[in-house]
Amino acid sequence: MVTHARPAEPPRLTEREFDALHQRLVARSAWAKGARGALAALTPARVLAATREVRSGRTVTLASPVETRPGPDNPEPARHRMKGRPEEHPSSGLGFAMDSFAMNVHGDADSHLDALCHVVYDGTLHGGVAASSVTANGATALSVEAARDGIVGRGVLLDIPRVRGVPWLEPGDHVTVDDLTAAETAQHVHVGEGDLLFVRVGHRRRREELGAWHAADARAGLHPCALEFLGDRRVAVLGGDGNNDTAPSSTEGVDFPVHVLAVHAMGLHLLDYLQFEDLAPICEAERCWSFLCVIAPLRLPDATGSPVNPIAVL
């Protein structure tokens, strides 16, 4: 394995530096200004090309099981209630087992997709849409309904702990542009226009081995400047096994700079808190880090996001 040493601590960004970065990415992503944002890169031709990534027909989930027990990173877990007790089932004839669910979509444990209406920055949503379009009754623009026909394309997994020779990145560590390009080189893969980019920091493995922690205060993620890599490559989606943002934030006055840049500036649908522990060993064994990926969020016309179970097809 080719290893890439942990880079020097990347610079903190002042508000002025972040604003300049935001403006650069807005200009660079003008092609993704519409209601579907960067999903516009997923043309029928690119979807068709992505099907050629299928080699064996094997399918692998990129989602973690929905959690119903509270924890340090999940104080408001999903609520699962059975609507019929076993003793109420008929001893003969037809019966139905039924249940109901309720969940906080944008928590720090369950796998979910962020719609383009999720991030409000300086009074607007992506593309300059007024923040007032998100009302008490739901989002009237840029909701998760923009992805109602599914997100299908070529997925690429960049495994940053692998290239650094560690099991995971520690909370507070940043993924830099150098990390992303080093992972491309080590994995013999290239991130291209319209790709669904997945960046592994090892959050799930650390959580499984050491236990949950208060991820809102400390987690590994991308440095804001790494978003220039995504802008240059014109990726369609960004997904991570953490929140994609590092905590504490590296940006003065902005707690979630990657969310602001990705969703607000670039029109990227984000996938947070995925898990790559099933997929990464297969990619390693097959020496292939690209695959067909299918993402089908729920049809929630006014919602800011959706629980999601992305499927890699290898």
C-alpha cells in the first residue's frame, strides 16, 4: 500500500477568505444553478456510461441501520412503534403486522441526504432563491423532490485513511486537496465530471470500535479548500461517512463551511453519515474503486432531506 503522510494542519480561514472561496465556487458552478443543482451533470449519456462499471452484479449498501436508541451523537433517535401487539394477531385467518416511524432526518447518526433547501446562507438558498421559500409548512423550492427520479451515476470511493496508512482519521482532522489527489493516485482512479464522490474518513469504523461520541463537537471531515477539487471536477454529489464537515470548524464565523460551499454555492446534494465498511474491503480486493451507484430518496415533496440507502452495484 502506498501511504501518504498526514499533511500539515491546513490553514484556518477568515471570514473574508471564506467569502472569497464561496464566490469562486459560485462562479465555477454557474452550470449547476438550476433546481436540480449539480444533478444536471447526470445526463442520460453519463448514466448509461456508469452502467459499464458493473462487473459482477453484486450489490452493497452504503447506509447504516436506522438507530432507535439514544446515544452521545444521537440524542433524538428515530422512533419505531409497533401498531399491533402479537397477542392481538388472529390465531387463524389473515392478520397484519404494522408499525410507524418518526425521525430527525438531519441528525449525527443516521444516513441521510441533504436537499438544496437545507442550507440558508446570507438570507438565500442555492442559486439565490429566497430563504423565505422555506416555510413552517415545508420547502416550496429546492426540496428533496428534485431527486424524485433517483440519483444514478458512477460512484467513486476515495479512502483517505487507507492512503494515510491509518484505520481512521481522528476527530478534528481535515481531508485536504492533497489527500484527495493522493487517494486517486494510490487507488488508480480518477474523479470526473458527473461522478458521485464518496470520501471515507473512517468515522463509522471508529464509532464501532471505540463507541459513539459527541460528533457535533468533534469529527473528521473535509477542509473547505478541498471543495475546489470538487468544483474543478464538476462532481454531481458528495457523500461521506461523517458529516462531511470537520468539527471544530476551521472557518471564522461559519460552523458548517463545507455544507455552505457544497449545497449553497455548488448545488451539491450531500449524503451524511454513510458507511463504507462493507464496500471498502471489496474495492480493495478487486482493486477497483468505481462502481454504479443508485440513490433513491423518499418522495417528500416539501422536505429538506430524506433518509437514504445508497446502493453500490459492482
